[in-house]
Amino acid sequence: MKAAPFAYERPSDLNAAIALMAEAKDAGKLIAGGQSLIPLLNLRIAQPDLLVDVGGLEELKETGETAEGLRIGALTTHSDIEDGKLLDLFGGLMQGRAPMIRLPFDDGAAPRVERPRYGTGQAYCVRSCDGRYFPLAATGNQSKAESCNSFCPASATEIVYGGGIDNAATETGKPYSELPNAFRYRDEIVAGCTCNGKDSVGLATVKVEDDPTLRRGDIVAGKDGLMSVGRGADRRGAELNFTPVPERIRAKYQRPAVVARE
């Protein structure tokens, strides 16, 4: 059985898609991947007059944080979740195996096709000249590579991912242990191998205003006392701003508890 005749439109932007659907009313259907709709069309369970293809709309692939909460675009795919291509909005919780979607009326035990997955798990910034590494925290709109470079601008770096450095690998699947200078820092201090341009162990200083790991609501201590972190546009990647914390919070942290006395 094949689908009943229908018109097909592929709008160039979201507003055009909304206009097409409004004009078609109940006779229109949206399609992106088609994994669920195509079988229904072929069985003539669904018989729309118009099919509006939104699969190419980049506006529906955006993810980020807004004043209302987290925004995940409607075209975010399961493979994007598995491969960690989304912004790290969930602390890695969504980077495990995504559920398998079955076709309608499929009661068979079809095997799942496993894809090699790299670039997931804890990210480590590796200094290429001696293999020294450090973990990278969530970076908002800044890429892992940009964050790594901001802490180690004086040397070439690369990113590996994994539950630990012993089983970590690059996005292309090359294990950390097979990198040219893996663990070299354990045996020698490599001349000129530095992150901050001064010594072999320190990282470059990052101004608190440029710290990509800060989140709205974090508290930092500075020359003006305890300050609460905010963002100008209430979203990650926007300019940071700082406001004094409320008195009740200041009172809680003003005098740290003494756990031992001589």
C-alpha cells in the first residue's frame, strides 16, 4: 500500500512553516525525520493534504538556557544526545544510550544497531607536549576546545573523553594512551612545555568575568565581598554580571565554622 496523494512544501524558515500549517489547518502534517509518520502514510492511516517538511530548519536545532528554563529544539536527534553534541546542560546525564524508537505495529525484537560513540563522558584537556591533563567542567556556549585553550593558551592542546583518563579517547576514537606524549609528564619535565608561559605546572589565569564554568546563582568572593553571579540575558554565553548576596547568605559565610582549635 502506498500513501494517498498530498502536496509537499519545504519552508526556508520557521515563520514560513507556521504560515503553511495555519493555512492548511487540520489538513496539514509536519514531517522532520519521518520515522513515525511515513509508515502511517503508507498504511493510509494518515492522509494529509499537505506535508510541511521542517527537517532543514536550523532554528529548531538550537539548545540553551532561557529565563524560563532549558530549551531543547524540536529537531534535536537521539544521536545528538548519544554523541554529546548538545550543550552540556545536564552534567552529562543525557549522554548515555538513548532509547530505541520502533516503527508502528513492530512487535519483533529487532537488534539495536550499535554505533561507535566517542566524545562522551568526562572531558579532559590534554597538553600535547607532555600529556599532562585536567578535567573540564561544563562550559555553556563555549566549546570544550575553547575552554581548554583559555586555560592553556601557551601550548597545543586536545580534548579526550571518558570515565577516566586510562580509557579516555578523542572524538575520532584515538585513545589517550596512544597519543604521542601520553603520560610523558610522569617521567620528565619537557622544556618549554607550559600552559601559562611561565612554568610547567600552572594554568593560565582566567578573569572571573570570563570564567566559562560560572552559572547563574553561583557565589564568588572578591574585593567587593560575596557576590551572586547573573547573566545579562539570563542565558549561558551572555555577559556576566555580579550583585551583592542577600544579608542572610552573607551572614552564613562571613565567619567560617572553626572545626579545631589548638
